[in-house]
Amino acid sequence: MASERILEEKKKIVSEITDKIQNSESVILFQYQGLTVRELTDLRNKLREVNRLDLEQLEFHTLVREGFLIIQEREPERVKKVNANQTIDEVFNDAYALITKAIKEKHEN
């Protein structure tokens, strides 16, 4: 059945993402809220080429986002969140500060 096959493909994608997160020393989650689907699509298109995840429906992305947020709540020392509703310079500065701090802490240990 097509729907079962699609569900299994989506589970595989989520599993791949989960494995990458679980095996990472640190993760930065960029939190976009208040953007329309079109604005998010335009942003993604400006940043890079379209990939298989971009072709997924909004419901899929919502579930993945919720999964990231759950992991961030469970592991706040490892998974950091950046408010991406700021200007590009503010987002960059916040992300840079988190990365710099993580590198410094790693070298101190």
C-alpha cells in the first residue's frame, strides 16, 4: 500500500535525523515562529538547494520540530535554541556566541 510505504519512508527519515542528533556533541536549533509556509520555503530556497526534506508536507516538519524541542528540553546543555525571528545579524551573533562557548568549554575539559 502506498500510504504504508510513505509512512515507512518518513519514519526512516526521522530515524536518520534522530541518529544524527543523538550522536552529536552539540546541536543548535534555529527556532522560527510566525513565518508563513511560503516565507519558510523562500528562506530555505535562498539558503541552499531543495532536498528531500523540503518536499515533505507541513505536518511532517511540525512533528520533526516538536521532536527537536523535546530533545532540547531533555538535554539543554547539549542542544541550544536560537531565536531565528531576529535579524540575520542577531541570529548569527547568537549562534556564534553559542558555538564559541561550546568550543571553549570543550577545550577547558
